[in-house]
Amino acid sequence: MCCSEDKLLQTEVISVLPLVQNVNAMADEMQKPVAFSMMLVSPEARGLDHGRTEVSLDSKKTTTENSFFAAMYISLQHRVHFAVITVG
């Protein structure tokens, strides 16, 4: 990974982390048993021979309450996608 790719990844992480923290705080305030986390996924983990490491999101739920979790996850994915496009 070259220096510019490192800086882009760092910028993406810095822009996405507050979104993840806000969504987790909202879920906590609403007493919804869900936790979102940010992951860095290498090109190899995505089945590629080359490319850059990307920011990805994961959610863990402890109940089967799907509608709330699906809406929060979709909303966060859109925000992350927008943040990455804006930064990149």
C-alpha cells in the first residue's frame, strides 16, 4: 500500500468512526440490543489479488428484532458510502 492509499484509509476511518459511535449511542439510548463496529478488509479477504484495504461495517444483534436493526444498518451503510465518496 502506498502513502496516498494509507492517507485515504486513515481519512475514511476518521470520518466513519464518529458515525459508528453515534449509531451505537442511539441504539443504547433506545435500549436496542445491537452493536455496530468498523472493520478494515484487505483485498485478499475480499477474494482479490490486489487493491486497497476498505472500511466495512459489522452489526451484532442479540435478539430477533429485525426491522430496527435493518433500518439502522442500511442508514449507516449509506452514510459510510457517502462519507467515503466525499473524502475520496
